[in-house]
Amino acid sequence: MSEPAVRRREVLELLRAAAGPVSIGAVAERLGIHPNTARFHLETLARSGHADRVHGTPDGPGRPPLLFTARREMDRGGPRNYRVLAELLADDLARADDPIAAAQDAGRRWGSRVADDVRVADGTEPAIVWLHDMLDDLGFAPDPPRVAGRDGEIGLRHCPFLDLVDTHGGMICALHEGLLESAMDGLTAPVAVDGLTPFATPDRCLVTLRLEG
């Protein structure tokens, strides 16, 4: 952790331990730092949602003093680890009568949510651009789309669930295929996902597209 990050953590711990809102000067004095440094860290904590600004009671003429207090909630800026959750959910899917079909259904529900209320301009190109951007947002690291006639393809250089492929590869790929098909169906665009080929080459999967109309 960098020195500024360590100092910011000290400021936040001070706010959390305080009985009430704390002024910039008080933070500077207690931590032995310059008031401008204290202000910088306090404002950074406020912008990141870890602290709240509070206006104190004026001692006399002029603006009320600016105070800070720690926000009383779980730390949303901390590390996240969904791997165990993903493994548990994959294990549950694997217990279904037809795990592949169950994974495809889950993917379709995911795709429906992704495409919900999305508005894309009419035409093939806007739909393919949206699909590419959606894949990028979800962490698939897509190659630029390639289109020839009524066929198209997008290479995927990364799998967000790669850690689960060794144990649940068929389901993970079915999940992604359901996601892609449902998302494009939700657009009502002249482009459909024709298939997903896992590891078409050692370093990528391949989404094939069918241009309609």
C-alpha cells in the first residue's frame, strides 16, 4: 500500500473512532500532518463515499466550520472475491437434470437483463458495435468484429470465468452462449448469434454471427 493510501487509512480510522464529526484542524493535529494534507485526504474520502461532510455550528460571524464524519456502512471500496460464490452456483447447476440446458437458461436470463431497456439505432452495424461493447464491459476482451457478407465473428481473448472452465467448462460455455443469444434477441436487431466456439484457437473463443434481413 502506498504512503498516501496508508495515511488516508489512518484518517479514516480516526474518523471511525471519533465520537462525532471532526474538523480538518483536529485531524491534522492528532496525526501530526499539515492541515492541507488533512483536507486532501478528507475530501478524497468524501468523494469515494467513505466519509460525509458536515457543517458545524458557527462560533461567530462567517461560514460554519466544515467537519467530517465516517460514513456508517460496509466498506464498498474494499476487495471483492466472487470466486467461491461462482463455484457454489456452478456446483448447483451441475446437479440439475440437464446441466447444459440449465446453464443456457441462466445465460438467457442474464442476457435479458443486459439488454433490458437498451436502445440501439436501426441497422446491422450499431447492433454489432453494441454487442462488442457489451462483451468488453463484461470482461471478455473482444477482438474487433469481422463481417463478410452475411457472416460475422468476434474473437474473445478472455473468459471472466476461466477458473471454472476446467471443472465446469460445458456449463460455462452454455451460460455464455445463452447470454449472447438472449442479449441479441432483446435488441430485435437484424443480427443473431449463430454460435459460440470454445477455444477456436488456443488463445481465444469465437462468437459467430448471422446477419439477417
